Amino acid sequence: MKPHEPIDFNSAPNRYRTIFISDIHLGTSGCKAEFLLDFLKSNESRYLYLVGDIIDGWQLKKGWYWKQSHNDVIQKILRRARKGTKVTYIAGNHDEAIRQFAGLAFGEIDIVNEAVHETADGRRLWVTHGDLFDGVIQHAKWLAYLGDSLYTLILRLNHHFNQLRNRFGLSYWSLSQYLKHKVKNAVSFITDFEEVVTAEASRRGYDGVVCGHIHKPQIRDINGILYCNDGDWVESLSALVETHTGELKIIFWPYRQSQLTEETEPLHVA
């Protein structure tokens, strides 16, 4: 395909009306950029929403970590925008610095704090990262930074653990997700978050909400409001997609064993 040739929206093998992805966390060792690239190469859409925490500014402030695959993800998204996909970037807490550019466009990508998406069947969905409804982020940010450091440590342990599992022919298993869903307070926080964000969507008059932030992919009805969380590209390797008829579903991208090998060296680590 030539650099500026428009995408044929009817010919791609996996063609969706809309794709929502969030919590990629480019700039961290836990980011599964290679798998996201594989997903983007295999799935096209007319609309693409980046629902926050695309670049992890928190970790990049601590030390520079940036692999070639992280560059490739950005270039892939920019090319997609140039070829006709409407790309909307909703800022999150890890890339909160981008909020100062809300209302502007960079490389044909619209920067916003939140968005409204209308599905093919007429439902109006509020699209927000979700951190503004996280009490820890809003009122005890030091605790959020501490939790982020612990989360990063667990992800590093998880990476080495899964390399060992792969040698024995076993599939990927997430230690951090296991701990998150087993610890009572974490489960309570997730439940509270889902109820608060859907209540706000209802108050604003929307039919549903699409968010990220808590790294738990899910679609469910909460008090008559559709709650959709597209997950993440650190553990879940998931995206929310809308078909051309307006159906919403979660896609979990395979953790391909052929790619579960020692990662190449980052461009620079400080």
C-alpha cells in the first residue's frame, strides 16, 4: 500500500467500525508493544479511540525506556490516521501532560479529555479514561505512585515467570491480575469504580460508557447503563470493538508463543 493511499474499509480481513484501546503504557518494560502491532496489522477500523495511558509519563520520568517496537506502535497509529481512520486520543493519568493540548490535533490525531461515540445502532457512549473517578488518583496521588511502582515490580517478575512457563509449553498467566482479583480491597475498588463511572454516564444522559484505567476488560449492564472497559496492553492484551451493526465485544489477542522470547534490548535505559 502506498504511504498516502486511503484504506479500503471493506477489504481488510478483520474489519470493524470502531476499535477502542487503552493502557498501552509505552515507555515501560511491561508494555506488550509487539502484540499490539500484531493486532493493529490484523484489524482495521473506520474509528480508532486511544482511551488514555498510551504513553507512560510516570515511568519515563524515573528513567528512559523506549524500544523500537514502541516507536513502531506510534508510527502505525500515525499512518492509520493519514490513511483515513479517524483517530481520537483521550488523555489518561499516566499521560496527563497531554491534557494541556486538548482541542488540538497532532498528525491528524484529535486530542481530547473525553469524547462521545455514537454506535451504528444509535447508542451514545461516553468515552473517558476513567482516572477522574478514581479517588486514589484524585485525593492521594502519592499512594497511586507507590502502587504503580509495586505494579511495575510485579510485572517484571511476571515476565520472567512466563518465560519459564513458555519453555514448558504453558500459556501466559498473569500474577498481577491474579493478585488484583483475589485481594478484597482491590476487588472492592474495581466494583466501586464501575458503579461510579456508570452513574456519571447516566447522569449525563448517555446510554453507556467506554473506559480503561483499571486494566479489567469487561462489558456488562449496570443499572441500565452499558459499561465497557477495553482492558490493557500490559496483561490482558485486549481491545473493545464495534461491528458495522453496532455490536460491541471484547477481543483478547493471542499471547503467541512464537513471540514469547527474550525481548530485544531497549533503545536506552537510564
